[in-house]
Amino acid sequence: MAGIEVTSLHKRYPDGTVAVEHVDLSIGDGELFVMLGPSGCGKTTTLRAIAGLERQTSGDIRIGDTLVNDLPPAERDIAMVFQFYALYPHLRTRDNLAFPLRAEGLPKAEVEERVGEAARLMRLGPLLDRRPHRLSGGEQQRVALARALVRRPRAFLMDEPLTNLDAELRADMRTEIKHLQGELGTTMVYVTHDQVEAMSLGHRIAILNKGRVEQIGTPLEVYDRPASLFCAAFIGSPPMNLIEVELADGHLRSKSGLALTPPPNLPRDRSLIAGVRPEALEVTEPGAEGSVPGRVVSAEWLGDEIIYVVDHGDQRDVRVRMPLNVRFAADAPVGLRHTGGPPPVYDASTEELVA
Amino acid sequence: MAVSVNEAVSAGPAPDQRPPGRRRRGRGRVAIEVAVLAVLAAVMLFPVLWMIETSIKENRDVYAIPAKFFDFTITLDHFKDVFVASGGGPSTLSGSFLNSVIVAGVSTVLATVLGVPAAWAYSRFSVKAKKDQLFFILSTRFMPPVVVVIPIFLMYRQVGLFDTKLGLILIYTAFNVPFTIWMMKGFVDEVPAEYEDAAMLDGYTRLQAFWKFTLPLLLPGIAATAVFALIFSWNEFVFAIFLTSSDAVRTAPPAIAGLIGGTTVDWGLVAAASIVFALPVLVFSYLVRKHLVAGVTLGAVRR
Ligand SMILES: Nc1ncnc2c1ncn2[C@@H]1O[C@H](COP(=O)(O)OP(=O)(O)OP(=O)(O)O)[C@@H](O)[C@H]1O
Ligand SMILES: [Mg+2]
């Protein structure tokens, strides 16, 4: 087992596409590290560079203490699970699992023992003699995971391994992967564009955008204090309300007059944007204390909560998360007020967090 | 709720539930279609049928007027003549067939051995000006053989390849490599690169990964491509007649053509030789018919 150290990674494909602009990652030994970002932001490329399947244009990659820049994938002692599983179609499950071990030249008895162990861990017993095309998507995924396990590699790399599964199975597999990683204690780099997956799995999350790291932090940090407007708009569903604010007489105020608790040490001379989570706002009766007048534009009922879209006279409508016991009709006049602590505030021009 | 997608989707009407009127009309149409196709087939295949008949007729029946369709005596003498010379020993024609087998076989193997790895490389790696290169490779096929045969003839005479089997093998290989590359590139594109990635992470080199994983998945494609290459080399006439002169080198197509044109033509022999010549192509096409149409991936990859 080993940590992974990525320094100043830059990858430019021969056709000129810059997939990774500049990425620094420091992944701890035994950590479950998630890379999250929108499509095309360079997640797969970064992962493939770590695996050695793609040669970086510049930058260093260390696995454990070894500088692996010039090592072929085979010598990096890493297992990868692909979005498209890539089980060898002409081999039965059993042989798919045994394959990497035979490549290492392990004795037969040990191969069998390890295959048996991985099969037990991933509950593949009845599937061992089937070929991939006779397995369901979820089963193929379990086989792919088992194939990554058997070799007991120094690290796992997962490239959106659950994308092809339906929602229910995905949730199950998520739990399973998290449990497995905890059990084995092996470093895992997990790539996804699904923030729920990232939040529920990761010890730490790196948010990537256009080939750069926007933020690295625990799920809580990332959720509470997104490091940039991009992260603020990316994390959470619905994401933060980005509200243009001004600092006036000790208050942060939006153009509509909505008052927010100001964080300390706000710079004065810039245009600011506050990131307000939908649960940090409240829809009230019109005229309630501390509220600004507004109007319900629409209400989206999500089972255990309602998301109200409220027009409060600002350029952009805000989304408010409310419990079920408070109901407002669409178009009803309402009040809107801020209930949470100081929100993160961003510089409108640099889009960075300032306080 | 466990409703499988298949069940839900395949709920369309089964053929038997069509309204009766439509079914009757359908049946009438089928009858007409069958009749038209039968007539067409008879017309199209008549030369072939006639060739088969001629090859098993005795010579006086071949020339009989009016032509004998059914009441002739069957003989296999013509087929014997194809292989055995009149004084005993192998005939010149049989030598030509052997030449054809060697030339077509070797050139196909060469084209496959050169073309498949090239196709793999073009599919998997980023090559400078890949599109232009591929177009250039294909463009060598734009020229019909007749256009280039004269310069090639002159060159071959200079370098001593004229009237050699090697010369024919080389020119056929040169013509088949582009075709192999283009056709195989399509097949390689179909095999997900992730197999090789996975294999490389499992401890294999890139070449081993290609050899052990991609190649087996490509076999149907290779078979199909090789059969096309084989058929081209086997049937090729223009180069064969221009670039060879002796019976020892001549392949079957010019040799069979040479049977026609003397003062008398032994039509029975021509017909029998043509059938012997056509047979391997038919057999091969039949053997790989499944692969000629089948997809290559075995369905393990979900996209
Ligand atoms: N082989 C390649 N050649 C050229 N450009 C490429 C290649 N592979 C990826 N790219 C480009 O590099 C950028 C990053 O791709 P990458 O696959 O790393 O994105 P990703 O974050 O994994 O996206 P997704 O979530 O869609 O998988 C994209 O713009 C993509 O078009
Ligand atoms: Mg990707």
C-alpha cells in the first residue's frame, strides 16, 4: 500500500487538446480520494496518467516512494476498474479473476486461493463459470472489482465504475465499495461526476474544472465552504444561491434588501457574491420580521421536503429548501429571510473565496 | 417493481395478430415475390448452370444442335483433363492451379501479417497526419491495375521480377495491404481499447496485450478480411497475364483464358477448369459467411 503524489501534472494530447492544465494531488496512504468534476474536466486523463496508460506532458507522479514517470503500467502495481468493466469476453469469471495472477506467475494453488477469496468477498460464487455476456451489469461490475482485488495492488483506481448501473444498484455498490476499501485499507482514487457519490464515498474530494483543481477538502469542507464560484455552483442539489451582495452598515445586503450575516474580515472595495445554501434561507409569511417581500415562482415537491423558487426582486430567483409542514401556493406573496450563519463570500471578478 | 425492459418493450403485435385482410395480401405478395425472384435467379444463373452442364457433357453433346438440356450422357473426362495431361502426368493447367494457390495464399498471408498490426496501430495510437496517411494508403487502390501494369512491367523486367511467382506475390500483397488495413481498422475500432489497458495493468506489455486479448477478438474480422484478399489475388487477371509468360509461373486465370483462342476450343475443358477455379472461392466464402456479417465484439462491454 502506498500514497500517491501528483505534482504539476500537465497533459496535452497530440491533437493539441489540453486535458489537464495543472494538477497537484497528495493522496494519503489508505485514503479514499475522490476526483469530482464535470464531463471533460480531465478526471480520466489524470487517472490514466497515474496508471501509466497515458504519458503526461510534464509533471511528476509518485506512488509510495517511487517516481513512476517512466514505469509502464505493469510495473506500477496498481489495479484499475473501468467504466466499461473491460472483462475479457472470452474468459469465464474464474479465469478473468485468475488472469492477473497468472501474469505474475503465481503458483496454481495460490491463484486458486486468492480467486476464491476475492469471489467470497464480492459474493461471486455462482457466477464463477459464466462468461461476461451472461452476467448482468451489476454482476459484471462485481467481477471487475474482484479482478482488481485479487492482485492486492498498492492502490485502486476507479473510473466512474458505477455509471452504468441503475440508481438502486449504484447505491448498494457504493456502500459495498466504501466498506471494502475500509476493510482492505488500500489507497483508492475514485473518479466520478456524481456529487452524491463523491460526498458519500470520499474521505477527501478534489473538485476539478477545466484541467485544474478548484478545491480539495473533506466532503463537509467542500459542502460548507466551496473554494470558488465554480465549486459553489457545482456542489449541492440544488446548488448554492449565488447572490450579489454589498457590505453596508455592518450588514451584507442583496440588491433586494435581503440581509445576510457577514463573515469577518470582508474586503470592502470589491463587488461580492455570497453563496447561500437553500437550507440557509427560509420562506415566511409576508412581512415577517427580518424578511424581504417575495413571490413563490414554483414549488418542487421532493418527498420529504419542498424546494421553493422565490422571486425576491433580485436579478436571480433563489431556491429555498423547506420542510413539508410549511406550504405556500405558487404565486403566493411571501417573505424571505436568511437563517444560517455567515455564508461564504466570493470576489465577483476573481471568482475566488474571499471570506 | 421488477419489470424488465425487454418485456415492456417487446409488447408490439406478434405477426399472427395482424388483421386477416392484411395477412392475405401479405401472402399474395410473397407468392409474387418468390415467382419474380425465381425467374430472375434462373436468368442470372443460367450461364453458371450452362457451364456446369457443359463440364459434364461429352464433346459431341456440347456441340449438339439443338442443344441438349437433359438427355446427355454424363462424363467426368473434362475434369480429369484439367489435372492430368493427355500422355499421363500432371497437366499444365494443374500447374497453373498450384501457382494460383501459392501466389494467392502467400500474398494473403503477407497482407494479413503486415496489415493487421498496421491497422491496430492506426486505430490505437495517435499518428501524425493519420487521416492523410490513411487516405494515401487507400489511394493506391484508386488506380485500376491496367493503368499501372505497364510501368510495373518495365520495372519488373529491370529488377528480374518479371515472370516470377515472387513478383506476383509482391504486387498482390501491395494491393491487399491497403485493403487489409482499412477493413481491419474498422474491426479494431470495434474492440474497446480498455481490454488492452486492463491487460497492461495486469502485468502485460502492450504487444502482449494486443497478442493475447485484442487478436483473439479480431479473428473473425481477420478471417473475413483474408478471404476478401484471397479472392482478389485468386481472381486477379490483368497483372497475371502481363507479368508472367511461362507456363511454370502462370496462374489459373490467364491459363484458363489461354484455353480459348486456338483453332478449336475444348469447351468442356474450359467449363471444367472454370468450375475447379470457382470452387475454392465458393467454399471459402461459405466457411466464413457467418464472420462476413457478424459483429466482432462478444458483448461483454456495455456502452
Ligand atoms: N485521446 C485523446 N485525444 C485527444 N483529446 C482527448 C483524448 N482523451 C480525452 N481528450 C480530451 O481531454 C479532455 C479531458 O478528457 P477526460 O476524458 O480526462 O475527461 P473526464 O473528466 O474523464 O470526462 P468524463 O466525465 O466525460 O469522463 C476532453 O476535452 C477530451 O475531449
Ligand atoms: Mg472520464
